[in-house]
Amino acid sequence: MKRISQRLIFPIADFILTHCAFVGALALRFEGAIPPQYFNAYLKHGWFLSIIAIVVFAFFRLYTNLWQYVSIYELGNIFMAVTVFATINYFFFMLVPENLPRSVFILIWGMMLFFTGGTRISRRLFASRRVWTGFGAKNRDNLLVIGAGAAGSMVIKELFEHPELGHPVAVIDEDPLKTGLRIHGVPVMGTMRDLLTIVKKYSIKEIVVAIPSAPETEVRRILNQCKQTGCKLRRLPGLFKLLDGQTVVRHIRDVNISDLLGRPEVKLDTKSISTYIEDQVVLVTGAGGSIGSELCRQVARFKPKTLVMLDNYENNLYMLQLDLMKKYPGLSLITLVGSVQDEKRMDAVFFQTTPQVVFHAAAYKHVPLMEDSPTEAIKNNIFGTINVANAADRYNVKKFVLISTDKAVNPANVMGASKRVAEIAIQRINARSKTKYAAVRFGNVLGSNGSVIPIFKEQIEQGGPITVTHPEVTRYFMTIPEAVQLVIQAGALAQGGEVFILDMGEPVKIIDLAKDLIALSGYKEGEIEIIFTGLRPGEKMYEELLLDVETVEKTSHDKIFICRANSSPAALSEELKFLQSVLRIPSDATMSEIMSSIEAVANN
């Protein structure tokens, strides 16, 4: 009922104001002494023309706009509507016996434009009263916007509409010509060189980076400068589109570590990917994990005939199933529970689903845990991989892609060595199979289960300290989506037997990640303590992407390379027999025996 009454306000107001415009125009024309014949003409036809005005305004949608968000577009509609009505008004009096002086029609047009536009703009001014009066600004953090372009303008405008999100008090832009100007009343105070001065002068608590069209390398430079201020950082990520009824503020998100990596967006050859995934049955093992779940989400984009998701942990698998069913209602989805260590179960899965493409992501990956449970790493990472790979051969799978790790290079721990053996195992199977087997080797992924970022965040939330193993420890990092996109692309390039490595960018010191995360959380240096705990069993100081005996070849994708080695997969048999004996009588095997046997294969 309230909504209906609100929609009647403007038509009623326009009906009344049309009469006011007629009388006002006549009064102005005749300086208050309106001749009776003209006033009688108004009395006779004014009510009808007022209804015509409402009809014309409705045609131009002046009654369906939210006028608290009035813009140039709506003002243009007002101008057109009033002009059309004034034209109808003029020709109407040419058709009836009564007439009015021509100047009156011009005055009516002007007064209608003033009345009609004024009522709408006043609604906008009332909605924006906090801009002019500071209403609602108390107890809000002062906010700095970086970017005086279209995105920055929209951010400021909508922050005024949502005062709970912060109070914009200043703008920075790299264009010095904009300094001294204002955007919706907020001054452009300078460029990035003035950042620290402006933050201090205005007691800035939060910074929003609103330059979605800028290259990621440029955004990274700005974010790295901003993190020195100790302010909370947020940004508009990438080029965005505003949908009907949605606002810019819902696109703003907190800045995270991946933003500071600043790598250009990965470009995929969607045609080649579609060729081997579209309308195919795709199986993803380890589907509930960080990499496996992202693989499922991205494979779903390429319209597989059926997506088969397999994992031995039902909770994550169930949540992933619900998510994909919601996002891709037309997707044919099979969700199965089972362990890759169970050879009979793998045979049953392949018999039931007959996959044509397999992404094998099921693995134990935590280095210290596998040092304490080496036989589990052997069972899962080596023989589990062999089980799935042999099933792929028996059921004529077209492509099999193993997710490997940089820890497989010159392995110093059981987890890395087990993955290196898995690489060699699938190369051995590839030599006798029609299936095309390949491995994809990459480093750490930001935000994956058990990675340093979630651990650091939790430690910061608890007030510290942050624990880092060693001040010189470095690792290669990628985002989960970035790594998975390149894995899928590598699958398109696979011709059988390759070990692909991904361009991981420059290695990053873990201590630098910790410091960045502290800054992004709004703390200054020294407010969160960092302590060093020492390297854990099996950990390296530096990770590598290539064995000493491997060489690199380029592929058609600039982020993917093939590493070639002289090792012979045929040398695997005796070592695998020993490892199988270890699994039968684990108490008889020492850690050194297991490692020496694995390394004999891994470093061959």
C-alpha cells in the first residue's frame, strides 16, 4: 500500500504543477492582469491538458525511476517529456476556437521544466543530504579513494548512499591535472606521491583502490605503496559490469595476497580446451580438495558431457556438489566416494562412468605429516596414482593429467619423492598405452587447505605471533584459479609422456608474505610479532622446478613449458617391488630405506 501511495505522489504533483505552470505563464505574460478570454481558455482546457501531461510523462517513464539516483539520463528524459508536452499544448490550441499568445507556450515550457525537474531533483538532493550536511558521518572511518575516473565517481556516490561503509574525505589520482577538482564534493588532493601526507592529514583508516581498468602490474605497485600506510585496503577487482539493481559497493572486496603478486591474467586457448573437454566424460579425483574442486568448477564451464567427481572425504564433496548444481543446473554430474588406493573401487568407477579425460588430483601433500607417515604417502601418492592410471589404460581414456608438485624436483622429503615416482610411473604406462599421459608440476597455491596464508590470517586474528620457519625460506606461489587454468590448458597440449611445468613467476620469501598480510590486515610493522621456529623435517630452504638432468622446451602457451629428462621409466620395476614389500611389512622398513629406494627412482 505504501509503495502504491508513493507512486501516486509524482502524478498528482504533476497534475497540480501543470495548472500552476499555465496560471504562472499567463500571469508573467500579462504582468498579473490576465485577460478574461485567456483565463477562461485555461479553465476550459487546463484539466484535459494536465491529464495529457501525465500521459506524456508516463510514456517517458518519469514515474518508474528511482529519483534518489537521478542522473543525466533521467534529466534528459525530463527535458524530452516537457518539450513533447509543450509541442502538443501548442498544436492543441491551434485546433480549438480559443487561443493563447505564442509567448505563453514558451513560458509554460520553461515553467514545466522547472517544476517537473525541480520536484525530481529535490528528491535526489534529499537522499544525498548527508553529502552536504555531513549527516551520518559520525563514528565512521575516514576513507580515501584512489582513482578519479568513472569507477571512483561511482564508488564515492554509492558510499554516500551507504554511510555504514565509510566516509570518503579525499581522492588521489595519478593525473596531476585533476588535483584541486572535486568529485561529488570530495576533493582530489594529489597523486600517489602525496599518499602518506594525505593519510596523515585526514586520519584515513581505509583506502579503496577504484581503478578496475588498470593493468595488474600497475595495481600491484599502488597496493604495495598503500600497504605502508597501515590502512585497511579494499579494491574493485578487474573490469566490472553493473547489473540492474546492483551497486558498485557489492563489487568492492578486501585486498589479498594474490593482488600483490600482480601477475597478468592467464589467457586460455579456449578452442583447444573445448576440443578435448566439451561433450566428454571428465573424471576428477581428489575433487573435494583445493585444486580438485577448482578443477571441477572450471571444467564445468567447458560443457562436459558428464563431470565425475571422486573423493574419499564426503563432506567437501557434498558441498561442492551443491555448489555446482546451483551454478550449472544443466550439468550432468556424478558424485562418487572412494579411495584411489582401492584398485577394485577404481575399476568399478571407470566401468560405471567410462571417462574420456582424467585429472588426477588425489594426493597427500603435507610434507611434515608424510615424514611421520611415509607408508601412507607411498600407498596414496604412488600406488594410488598407478591404480588410477592403469584403470585409464584399461578403459581407453583419451587423456590422463597428473597434478604434481615442485617438491618432486630433487626431492628432500617423502611427499616430494612420492610425487616424482608417480611422474615416472605414468610415463612408464604411457609408453605402452594408447592413452596420453602427462604430469603438470607447479609450486604452492595461495589459500589452499593447509597453506601458510590461512594459518597466518588465523594467527593475526588472535593477535599474533606469526610463526615462520626461517627468514630465508622462499617458495613459488600461484593463485588456485591461475594454477588450475594452466593445468587444463596443459591437458590440451599433452601428446603423451610430458612433464609440464608452469611459469610460477619470481619466488617469494615467506617472511615477506607474513609482513604483507600484517599490513593488509591494517596493522603497522611491529604490532604483530613474527617468530622463527626452524625448518621442519623434510623441508627445503628453496624450492626448484627442474631436476639437474632436465631441460626445458617451450610450448605454444607462454606460461607452460615441457621439461625433458634422460631417465628411463623402465628402471622403476625393482624399486616398486621393494615399496610393495614395505607396505606388506611396514615395521621392517626404516625411513632411510624408504627414502633411498624412492630416491633411486626419483633421481634416476
